[in-house]
Amino acid sequence: MSSGLPSQERAIRLQTQQEKQARVYEEEVYPLYGQKLADLLAANLTLASDAQVLQIGCGLGTTTLEILEKAGPGVQVTAAESSPVLVERARANVAPDYVGRRVSFRVLDLDSKLPFADSTFDHVVANVGLADLASPSGLLFELVRVAKPGGEVRLATPLAGTWREFLDVFSDVLVRLHQDESATALSVYAKAFPEPEALARQIERAGLKGVSVETTHWQMVFRSGREFFYAPVIELGPLARWKAVVGKGPEMQDIFVAVKEAIDTYYGAAGFGVSVVAGVFAGRKPQ
């Protein structure tokens, strides 16, 4: 019994940490970022009375609930997230009468083949960060594959220009400190955010026709470099990727101290405004 206690304690501690992160995500991260994209995806979504819907990136389930409430009773939704904790939060936020009857929840690995047969869904609605995936083109083909002929695919994703102000400061610091490899890695990361026209063409190559594009832009403003780095939307979001650009250890810490100081020097009392540029792409799979 006693030999198994430490592992049990670790499991409890991990679960507690994940639940805390989920609460922070729900209260402070999702409203600033994911919900904006989810709302754009759901706008003007018209469903047939018996539509089968795949929703990837269901977030906290609020948009899932909106879809269910405005759709006919025959509409079935498969709602998915990459995080088991977020899936549980979404399930808890959807009315119990819907769960299991009109909506099911799944945990999906978006870098793998989707676990659905070809031509399954009338609508595929995806809210994902393509820049974070190992194979963005692979996911695009998967979204089209699982859509029925004549079905609609909608995708919302951050675009080029997202985090632009921070990436400019970060790049300047790396160049000044002669961190050439890290500067190159940062450039590769920044270029992973697609340009809207290029992404629309890529979606068409994946098999959709008549792809439309709607872009939007907003800013998040922070009072200082310290507030920026400790804001949950950054700390629980892209910060880990940014740290990976420069590796681990004391050198990484020194670089980020220099970046924080540079933010305060460049922006001062005016505050540090950071851009998010996003696009919603929609098209249909040919009959």
C-alpha cells in the first residue's frame, strides 16, 4: 500500500494542477482569444434539420451549446479538443439533456489521422492554431476527407501578424546578443503563421471549392513586460514555444529578462499592445 502512495499523490497533484489551469483558461484565456474565433465560426452557420457536425476546438463548450440550441432536434454534434481537461470542462458546460443524445465529446490528436470515416459530416467546424501543428496541410486534408460531398468546412486560425510586436522585440534582442541560431529558429516560427491568401489556396488544394476568407484583428494591451509574460493568455499559451526557440537553462532566463527589459524600454508607460490576426475560411467539398 505505502509503495503506491507517492504515485497516487503525484496523480492527485497533477489532476489538481490541470483543473486549476482549466479554470484559469476558462476565466482569463479563452475570452481573450479562443472565444473570438469560435464566435466568428458560428456566425451565420445554417444547419439542416438532420445535420452531422464535427466541431474541432470546442473550447469550453459555449459555442457547442449555441449550435445545439439554434439547430433542429435532429442535429448531432461531435465536439473535440486536444486536452482531456478541456473536454471535461466543455462537457460540464453543456446541458446534461444534450450530452450523449445530441452531442458527444472526443479527445483528438490533430497531428494524426482523424478517427472518422470518409464523408461522415455535413459540417466540419475547426478552431485550431495551424502554426502549432507538425503538419498543417495534413489536418486540412483530413478536414476535407471527413466532410460529405457538398458539405461545408469552416476553419478559424491565427494568421501572419499574430504576436508581431513581441516577435519584433524578441528578434531584436536575439540579434543584439548574437544568438544567431535562435534568431533563425524564431524566424521559422513566425513564418509558420500563414498569410490569408496562401492559406486559402492551400485549402483549395486540399479539396474545397469556393473558399471565402474573413479576417479580423484585435490587440491585447499589457502595462509592462512583466505583466505580459505572467498573463495567463501568454503563460498558458505561446510562451512555451517561445522559450523553446532559445532552449533551456540560465541562458534562456537571461534572454527573456533582456526581452522584458526591452519591452519596458521601447514601450514605457504607453503599455505594450500585442496583435492577434485571425482568419475564418469557408468552402464546400465538391459533390
